[in-house]
Amino acid sequence: MIARLHGTLEELHEGIALVRCGAVSYEVLVPAADQMRLAGAIGSELEFVTLHYLESQGQGSSFWPRLIGFRTVRDREFFELLTTVKGIGNRKALRALQLPFGQVAQAIVDRNLALLTSLPEIGRKTAETIVVDLKDKMGPFLQLGTTVAGAKGTVPAAGGQLALDAMAILVQLGESRAGARDLVDRALDAEPALATADAVVTAAFRFKSS
């Protein structure tokens, strides 16, 4: 079972990231919500938390191994919970999740059927089922991927100016803006109590070297 993948993002097209790890390149399926972020990180080293599963082919006559890549373990947990809803498989969930996971989680808690049905492939009946099945399980996921616009770009809402300062330091140290944003996202997701930009940068480099 492949649980994590660390390598260089070589290509990104139609929901598939090609990640080179040493002499081997892996195809990694990615949620629609992550594609814009990843598009700015081509050539950067990234780590994916992965979901490894078998996808049936030819009406179940054969199976192909697939990898889905997420920013964090919590993102993967949200995805796995969503796919427990009847009628939502892995591929459908990948296409449907065009908004940050935290925004989708909040819509489920608020019973916001208008937002849920705006997602690809989610009709009203499916949206109602999602709300009934998951509304009491969304607590841990409400802040996932939530962002605000800052003067220097899009940053995690939970980090605000702290995240901007940490990203600026990382860029000065040679990281691309996309790579810096990814590292800061991971650091703040893992350690939301970090209080200084230097502490966030230190935590970010732990992810880069892991």
C-alpha cells in the first residue's frame, strides 16, 4: 500500500499529476480543487498523501491500481468519508470536489443544497443524501483548504499574515511561490498553533526534508 509519495511534479493534465520519484514516474489522480495550485508547481518537489485503490475495468473483468494524491491526511479523510455516500465513487468525487474541501464541509453542515448541487455531477437527490449522511461528521473538516486573498497572493485563512510572512521567507530562501505556499499549507495544517513565521518556516522544511 502506497501511503505517501514525495517527488518532482513533472506534468499536470486532465486531473492527473505525473510525479517523478527517482527513476520512476507515477500517475497520481488529483481532486479538481487542487489543480490550480498544482499548475503553478510544475518542476517543484511535492509530497502527496495518497489513497491507493484498485479500479475495475471491462465491467469488473480486470483491475488497475490507482493513486489519488492529497495535500494532507485530513484531506484524504474527508475524501474517503464523502465516498461512503451511496452513488459517489472515487472518480465522481474527484470531479465533484472543485471547491476547497472546507467550503464543501461547511455547505454540508449548513444544508446548503444550492452550493452542493453546483458541484459537477451532484444532483439534488445526491446533495440531500450527502447532507443526511455526513452533516454530523464535518467538524474536523470545516477549515480544510479555506483561503483568503492577500496582497501577495492566496494564502490560508487560518494563517493570514503569518502565512504570508512565512511564504516570503521561503521564497527568499529559493522556493518557488507555489512550492512555498504548499509547504506553508502543510505546516499550518499539521501544527495550527505555530505563532511565528520562523516557526512556520522551520516546520515547512521538516515536510520538505521528510
